[in-house]
Amino acid sequence: MRREVLRFAVPGIVALLVVGAGSLWLALTVSTDEAVSDARGDARLLARGAVEPAITDDLVAGNADALAYLDAVVHDRVLSRDVVSVRLWAADGTIVYADEADLVGRVYDLGPGELEVLAEGGSEAELSDLSKPENASQRRYGELLEVYQRVKTPEGEPLLFEIYQRQSTIDSRARDVLGTLTPLVLVPLVVLMAVELTLAWWMARRLEQSNQEREQLLLRALDSSEAERRRIAADLHDGVVQDLAGVTYTLAALADKADSAGEDDQARRLTAAAAETRRSVRSLRSLLVEIYPPNLADAGLEAAVSDLASATIHNGTAVTVRVDPTVRLDDEVEAVVYRVAREALQNVAKHAQADQVTVTLAPQGSEAVLTVSDDGRGFDPGAVAEGHVGLRLLVDLAREHGADLAVESMPGEGTTVRLVVPG
């Protein structure tokens, strides 16, 4: 049961890991985008709430008082541990204001994204290219995020407000968002997997219980069948067989009496009737062996095979049974030996027309060998084996128990059935 649950659980766990990893990657992407969006929001608030109200028309012309006023506002309300630099650009690339005074008045090329924000408004964020000349002084801060926002002078002239934020701040915000999203993503997956494993375990338990119940029913059916076969065999043996045996003795006695009285015709008829009832008794005893074979554990293999031989071979064929007492077999292998011997003896009775049959069971190293030989008419094994269902079944039975079954025969040379079983 554990193996079956694991066969179900392993693909589920792999799928959970794949889906979980994909979900975490998606959550990380979403959290990073959310952190950048927050940075754009911060820039928008700073631009609208602090910087744009402090911009005067004289600032673009480079008025010292206007620059000093804006610089005071920037240092007081904009610059912080996270925002490390602020710039204000004109459309021609001139730095109108910077928190670093030596950059004011310098002209640099604006990128397409920056020009788009100037023309259409909105905001834009990107990693700062610290290799640019205007960013040389920011290299000491490490990786930075540039955020652009359009602002206007009182006369409506568009300017580009730019702040530089530490990337570590963005990463920290992303981790915070990821920490919030991760339980929302993973907990339902883990709960779903736990529910599926619980259901799989429950179903496996139910299946195992069903198998056990089916096995118990099968055992009961076999026990019932065995009991019924035993009852039928007992009824036949104690009833019909005994009655026919009594009739046989009576007929034989009457035949002797008629013969003594000189009633030859009557004696022949009675003798024939006695022979017929005797054959019927033998047939019934053979049937009893088929219906309810002797108990191998109680009677022993030699006695069981001897009974089988006497019940099966009743056409005048001499049968010799020799079982080496040193041979020790477990119950299953002993049953296989008995079944092979039974099939071989039945074939002798039906087909061989033999005068002599020998059944032997002897040790051979760590194995035991059953041999059933007759001096009958034999056959061609190649021509018969394919259509002989009983023989094929015996071969399969032998293989299931680690045994080897071989049949050797030639027309007119008799037949030998050889079974090698583990000792």
C-alpha cells in the first residue's frame, strides 16, 4: 500500500515543486513590479507635493535665489536614505537643477524614454547607467533606480524631474511584497497536496481492505468447496461404493453356486455381472480420488501416489511406486509432485497401453526428481505437446514453483515424464 501511495505521491510532489517554483517566480516578478510601481508613485508624490510648487520661472533662467530655494526644499523634503540624488532637466538636455551644484547648467543627451515622459507626461523607471558621465558621482551608491516624472513651471514649460533611488530599497520592498504573497501562493498548494495524499492513502487502505475481504471470501469458498467435495466423496464411498462392492461379492458367490450346480449359462452371466460391478467399483474409486485426493500431509506422498496408481491403473498394468524416504519437500512442492504424477498416470491409463509403469521420487543433489515411466506405445512429443492442454498446464505449474518438467517419448518406445523440483 505504501508503494502505491508513493507512486501517486512522488509525481504529485514533483508537480507541487514545479508549480510552486513557477508561482514563486511569478510572485517575485509581481512583487518587483509592485516595488517599482511604488517608486514611481513616490516620485509622483514628491514631484507634485514638494518640487513643482517650489519651481519658479526664474529657475530656468538660472536665478541664484530660485535655485537656493529649490535646493532647500529638495534637501528638506526629497533627499533621504533611499533617495540619494535629484535632478531637474530642460527639454534640450540642460540640467536646470541638481543637488550637486557643479552639474547645474551642463548639457547631456536625453534618452527616448525621458523625452517621451517630457512630451506625454506620466512616469518612467529604469536601472541607472552608472557609466554615463552625468552619473559618475552616483557610482559610490552602487546600483540605483532612476525614476522620471514630468513637472511644469508656472508658465507651463515642461521639465523632467528625476530622482535616484537605491536599488536595495526596491529589493527590500519586493521582498516584503513577496513575503506577503508567498503564503497566499504556497499554502493552498500544500493544503491541496495534503488533501490528495490523504485521499490516496484512504483509497489505498480501502483497496487493501477490499483485497483482504476478497481473499477471505475466496478462502471461504475454497474451504466450502473442499468440505462439499469431502462430503460427496464420503457419501459415495460409504454408500454406493460399499453397496456395489457388496453386490459384487454376492454375484460372485451366486456364480460359484450356479457353477457347482452345473448351471453353466447362469454361472457365466453372474460372473460377467460381478466383473461389471467390480469395474464400476474401480471407476467410482478413481472418481473419488479425483473428487477428493488423499491428504498428503496425513497419508504421505508415497501412500497418496500408491492410492492414486491403484485407482487410476486398473487394466492389468503393473504399477511400481518407490519414494525415497530421505526426500523432504514443502507442502506446495509436494502438491505439484502429486499433480504431475496424477496427470502422468491418467495419460498412461488413457493412451499408453503399457504393461509396466514405474513411479519414483529420489533425491538429486539439492533437488528431487519425480519420474513416471511406462513401456507403452509412446508418441511424438512434438506432434502432441502443442494441443495437449493438460501437459501445457503442468509445464506452467512447474515453472511457477521453480521446477522443470520434461517429457521424453518415441512411438513404440514408451514414455518418461521427468519433474525436477527444489528440495
